[in-house]
Amino acid sequence: MTVYFIAQVQTDDPEGYMEYVKAGRPTLIEHGAWYVGRASAAGDAEVIEGDDPGRYIIIGFENRESVWKWYNSPEYQEAKKIRDPISKVNLFIVDEIPPGSGIPTRPLGDIQN
């Protein structure tokens, strides 16, 4: 089942964070992930309630196992070393809702197309 990896990121070092992005992006591609959405800097997200989240990234994966395989890969762990000292993050895995669950959905994985 498709899942979404959601990252909320706060950093005071945008240039350093971009170095992390450059190092981390290839690791996502290697693990078959795709970008779904992002607010790339403070002010990009349209806040309805609450505080501006800073950076918000939503990445699709085929399943939870794929997320953990990517996250624990040596290549990503190297990239993560760049991010850790310059940012605060909240990371989540959220399941896509399957059709027939009684709430509006689209076909599984359709958002990737």
C-alpha cells in the first residue's frame, strides 16, 4: 500500500540545508520514492490554523518497508549527518486510504501518475 513520508523541518541555515537536499535526493530516487508536495521555505505554506511549519515535504513510497529501507540505508544516513546539526525535524509515515473505506479517495497510488 502506498504510504507518504511527511517531514516538517525548521532550520536557521538554509544554505546548509540545501547541501543536505543535494546529498539526500539521490537516495530517494534510488529507493523509488517520488515528491508529492512541499513548502520549501517559511512562508510557502498557506497556513489555515496554527504556526507556519517552515519547510514541509511529502514524499510517496510504495510501502512502509520501502520507507524504512531508504531511511536506514547507509547513503541516507550519510546525508542525514548534514541535516542533524542544522535543523529540527518531525517525521511521519502516513498510509494512503484504500478505496472502499467509506470516505472519498482516489485509486491507490493514482497521485503518482
